[in-house]
Amino acid sequence: MDKNKSWQVYLLRCKNGALYCGISNNLPKRLRQHNGEIVGGAKYTRANAPCVLVYQESAKNRSAAAKRESEIKAMTRKDKLTLY
């Protein structure tokens, strides 16, 4: 794996209004997966596509990204909406 790729924590808004949080080191590809354009992505987001990127932040490594993802997932919807 390329050590120069930065990790991103992201928040998507799906067509049903739901918010989906995830991490990736290749966000453009991951968004295409979530929207069912290419193989992969979460079953939930593919079923509720199109999903729009509404928030992203960089993390120094995968571990930090996963920790921040966990923090965001624990937030209330109202708090998540304040991120963007």
C-alpha cells in the first residue's frame, strides 16, 4: 500500500436523508462504490444511492481515521449535521 495516501473520514447523505459515515484512503473510488458505479461499497448506500459527500476530514493514519469514525457514529444526528 502507498504510505503517502492520506486517510479520510467522510459523511454521506443518502437519497433517503440518512447519514452514513466511513473511512477511506481513496475517497473518489469509495464514493463510486457507495453509489453502485463500481463493485464494492456498503450494501446500504448502494440501495439508497445516490449518496452525496457532505463532509470530510483528513486523518494521519488508518487508526486515527477509525477512531474519528467511531466518534462521529456515536454523535446524534443533530450533532452530525453541525459538521457541515
